[in-house]
Amino acid sequence: MRTQVGIIGAGPAGLMLSHLLHLDHIETVILEHRSREEIEGTIRAGVLEHGTVDLMNQLGIGRRMMKEGHIHHGIELQFNGKRHRINMHDLTGGKDIMLYAQHEVIKDLVEARLQTGGQIFFNVKDVSLHNIETKNPYIQFRSGEGEELQRIYCDFIAGCDGFHGPSRKAIPKEARQEKQKIYPFGWLGILAKTPPVNSELVYTNHEKGFALLSTRSPEIQRHYLQVDPKDDINNWSDDRIWMELHERVDMEDGWTIKDGPIIQKNIVPMRSFVCETMRYGNLFLAGDAAHIVPPTGAKGLNLAIADVQVLAKGLHEYYKISEENLLNRYAEICLRRVWKAQRFSWWMTTMLHRDYEHTPYEQGIQLAELDYVTSSNHAAASLAENYVGLPLEINMLHTTISS
Ligand code: RFL
Ligand code: PHB
């Protein structure tokens, strides 16, 4: 089999890249090791930046998002038992975010690709990358357990296979520039059958730890609790989860969260990670394959979508005008956004979580940071600008290319 761009992974990065390239008449094949049902049912992100929303609409795949998603104009920060609103809409000159679940974005992208004849191989096994440092790379895989090995020859491989996929590891270790930070925090996430508790997200700093109130639909809510990353979800009965949420988010004025049946719960650890070697030969890494952020800034999916827009534009120039400048600058251009999202996600995480190693002095600084960001328009504007999403680098390329 032969294609122009072989894509590993049908997450937001791989599917969006395939769709963007299809619209540009560039051929792709996607290899995904999970089933379609699994990728369309995995609960992850919820917040889309305004640029991601605009892109979905421009590409004609935003119809369901505009109907079923919810636009939020602000967020709330809660500390010392009181809530403070950050009016992102006003602070950014009219920009908002959209609450629309990642697996719904996946469903929309899979449908768009399959409707236009896109090739997605689900349930593949033993995916490996070969000759990536040459102009003739290929991907080897089995179409199912026990099937024969097959090859896809391509001009380029896009490694969109998330943090644990094989693409990044195909780059020799000595050639990989990697930087990471592990946090002593985990998030226990739940989906609960309850009515919405608040019209906007509430990020809470409490002495027992961080809590986040989010939403999915009028019937289903998504909440998170800071827990020990090594804790076992079996230690958390539904009653214990609700008790802990009450303790952290209920307010002095009598406002209280509503309990209900918990239909899904799990614990995820938190890390910040950047592989600066986003290109190696004819392999390009995009999304979580290249970088991870803690979810407190709601940036991971949005960064994945930003990377593939740069890659799609680079591939456009390569195929349509035989120009490689943008492809050569792929890592450099993406990393500027990646590091700013790293900084923001680290900052939100540090400001909102309780580090039990902290001294009373460090706790004082943390509360002063929250007080500052909720009482100074300048500080709040900086949070808002980052939260709704910084401008996309490819839209500013005329300035960076000539500089
Ligand atoms: P994905 O989504 O991990 O997709 C990678 C795909 O590659 C497949 N794969 C393989 N395929 C073939 N062969 C192999 N050997 C393979 N190995 C892996 C996988 O099955 C998968 O389908 O990476 P991508 O596309 O880069 O997308 C990244 C996002 O998924 C991630 O950054 C976000 O979920 C992060 N995130 C959030 N991001 C936001 O922008 N806004 C949010 O509100 C937000 N909330 C969150 C989050 C992540 C969370 N968790 C679970 C860490 C909330 C949480 C709790
Ligand atoms: C979510 O709704 O899943 C969500 C919202 C905000 C975050 C992270 C996750 O910062």
C-alpha cells in the first residue's frame, strides 16, 4: 500500500490532520489500534478554545457542536470559601470557550473522514515505523490479531499516537530532546447524573485539595478532585467522593453541590512533558505524542489541533509549491505555542492545587496569587487570554518568517 502521509493514531490530532489534508487533496491513511467504539466512547477533554471552535466551523464539521455544545463567557475561581468570576469574554475583546466533549469531536471527525472516503484502519496491531530518517519511510502493521504483516509506504509519517504510542520512541533516544515535570497530584474524574450546578466552570483551591466543577449536558456533569496519583479508585466509594466534593466546594452562603448517581470514575496522574524533537527525518510528531500538559489549563486537545494546522500548511507548501521552509520550521513554530501552553498549565496547576509539602509561607504566596488574579484586571486579562487560546502561529507567519 502507498499513500502520501501515513498517520498513526485516530485521536484529535490524527483525525484533524487527515481531514485538513483531504480538503487539500493530499492522501492519507490512518492506523488506529483501538476500535471505533472505543475511541468514540473514551471520556477526556471538555474545553475547546475559540480557535478550535472556529476551525471546526470553517471546515464544516461544527454543526453538532454548535447545537449540543455550550458557549461559556467566563470561569470562576473559588478560594477561602468565596467565588470570583473571570469574565473572559470582556477581558479578551469578545472571545469565549466551548464546552463540548472530546469524544463528540472524535465522532464528528470520524464521520467526516468516512463520508469522504477516508481510510481509517481500526483495531490494527504491532504498528512500527521504519526508514524514518530517509525519504522513503514506511509503517508496518497487522490489520488484526494473527494477521500477516503489511506495509504502508509514504512520503511522510505523522506520529499522532498520544503519549504512549510508538512514534516518539522510534526516534533514537540520543536524538530526542525531552523535558518533563511530574506533579505529586492526580485527578479523580467523575461523570454524574445530576443537573448542572453552575452555569460556568468552578476551579476551587481548598485546604483539602483542588476541585473542579464542569459539565457535559443538562443531565450529565463532570467533576474532578485532586487526589494522590498513586491512589486506587476502589478506595473511592460514591459516598466518599460526594462527601469530599461537598467539603471542598460548598460555600459559606449555603450554596451546595447536588449529589446523584456516579456513572464513571477514574484517576489520572499529572505531568508536563515536551519532546522538542518534533521532527526527525520524515517523521513529524503532533499532539500528546510530542507534549503533555496537566489538564488544569484545558490545553492538550487544543495544542494537538494547533500542531496539525501547522503541519497541514507545511505539507501544503511541500506538495503544491515545492517549498520546504515551513516543514523545516515545523518544530520551531509549534514549540513557541507549546511552551506558552506549558507555562500556563503549570501556573494554573501550581496556583490551584494544594502541595502538602508546602510551608505556610508558600501557601501564603499561593493565596496572594489567587487574590491578585481575581482583583487585578491586568492579571485576569492574562489568564483569560491564555484560557481562550493565544493566536495561532501560522496566522502570524508573515511576521515570523521575515524576522
Ligand atoms: P490521543 O487523544 O491520545 O490520541 C492518540 C491515538 O493514538 C492511538 N494509538 C495508537 N494507534 C496505533 N498504534 C499504536 N501503537 C497506538 N498507540 C496509541 C490511541 O488509541 C489514540 O486513539 O492524542 P492526541 O490526538 O494528540 O490528542 C490529545 C488529547 O487527547 C489530550 O491532549 C486531551 O485529552 C487533554 N485534555 C484536555 N485537553 C483540552 O484541550 N481541553 C480539556 O478540557 C482537556 N481536559 C484532558 C482533559 C485530558 C485528561 N486526561 C484523561 C489526561 C481532561 C482529562 C482528565
Ligand atoms: C472537563 O470538562 O473535562 C475539563 C474542564 C476544564 C479543565 C479540564 C477538564 O481544565
